[in-house]
Amino acid sequence: MSPDNSTFLLFIAQVANGNQAVSKLLTEITVNKILKALICIVVAYTISITFQSFFNWLSERVPRRFRLLIKQSVPFWKALILLATIVYLLHLFLKLSETNLLALTGTVAVALGFAFKDYVSSIIAGIVTLFEAPYRVGDRITIGEHYGEVIGYGLRGLRLQTPDDNIVTIPHNKTWTDAISNANSGELEAQVVTEFYLNHTVDFEQVIRILYQAAYSSKYTQLKLPIVVVMEELPWCTKFKLKSYPMDAREEFLYKTDLLRQAKQAFAKQSICYPQPGETSEDSTHILIRDT
């Protein structure tokens, strides 16, 4: 027998073995089963969308302290619906004996590992993130150069709403390589730091009193959490940091604006000077305020 013939026969044998393995694994595929599968997928998708819409609607109407708790439960319910759908479809089309299940798992793992490596990596990272919870729906996080509120948690990635009202979709597998900064970690409040750069010659005791007064008198301040003012000496100015918490992390920028407005009004009444970068003269009247 020639080498070409032996190679051809080996190929035929492998195809035959593969067909036998598939026939042992698959159940009989009928039109009724296909219709059931399509109905199952449509129902699962409808339930998932309905759940998300309902929980989002409900979270905006309950007392504020329950909002994040309701939104954070959405990924769990969506994962549960997805898992039930996959189990039903596998049961519908496959003979799930112990041997077949092991063979199917190995085959799928190899195929997905090569064909959809990044996608599968994102899905696995999403499942890990669901349990480790470095971020949840409602958290204000920074991943790479993007900062905003987590408003959606999908199978492949999360949706981030930036302060400019843009929606950024970030794959979950970014958690493998990128640092994640979480401002509130599931809590309703997130610390806001407002920085003021003032002339070296200002009365720092007076400045500290003004900043405390601005924080305590703001309608957005969560008074149950600490308010702190710290100082740092720089070559061209004295930097004051006002650290405080709004009652709702969503009000971060409204809160900063309110603090700046009150502080600037008080500084103007007291003739407190703001130097330009590099300027140290006592008669500086230029204002420089930078927020972070």
C-alpha cells in the first residue's frame, strides 16, 4: 500500500471516529426542538431585559440608601438566567452522560481557547469580578484613563458613564492588567477632594475656618462622615485640601461647585490672595483653584 493511500485511509478513519463521537453526543435534532430552543432564547432575553429595566426603574424610586443595593443585584439575576438557559439548551440537544460531558468540556475549551481567546478571557474575568467585586453597578471607578459611574454589567464588559455623559464599554479582562480605583466601593458616599492654592502670606487659620464652614454649610455634605482640611507647602504657594463627602456620589461635581462658590465668596470678602504659578509677591490677586 502506498503512503498516499495509507494517509487517505487514516483520514477516513479519523472522520468516521469523529462522526461516531458526535452521534453519541448529540440527540436527535427535530424541528420541535429547534423551535423550543428559539423560544427559550427569546424568553431568556426578554426576561433579562425586563429584569434590568424593572430594577433600574425601582432603584430610582426607593429611598436613596437602597438604590445601589438594588442595582448591584442585577448582574446576579442576569447570570442566573443565562446559566439556566445554557443548561436547558444543553439538555435539549446533548446526551449529558458523564463521559460525554467530559468530552464536550474538553472540546469546547480547546476550540474557544483558540478561536475566542479574548472574548472568553473577558467572560471568565466577568465571572471572577462578580464574586470578588472590585466594582459593582453604581460604583464610581477609574480604569486606565476612564472615570465614571458603572451603569451596566454585561457578560463581556461593563458600561461606564463618564462625567461628560459618554458611555464607555470596557472589557472585564482589563481587570487582569489594569489597576482599578474605586471611589465608593458599594457605598452611597464617595470622598471629594477639593484643592486650593493660596499665597504664602495668607492667614492659614482663617482659611481653614472658611473651608470647614463651606463644607458644613453645603446642602450636599454628608455630616455623618469626617470633614478634614490638610495643608502642604509648595515653593510658590500653600496648598489646602478640603476632604469631605457628599450624601450621594452622583452629586460629586455639584458638590465641588458649591464648595468652590462658597469658598471663593468668603475669600473675596477677606481679601485672601491667590498667586499665579511662580509668583510669591504679597500683592498677588490672581485666583487659581484646581479641583481633583
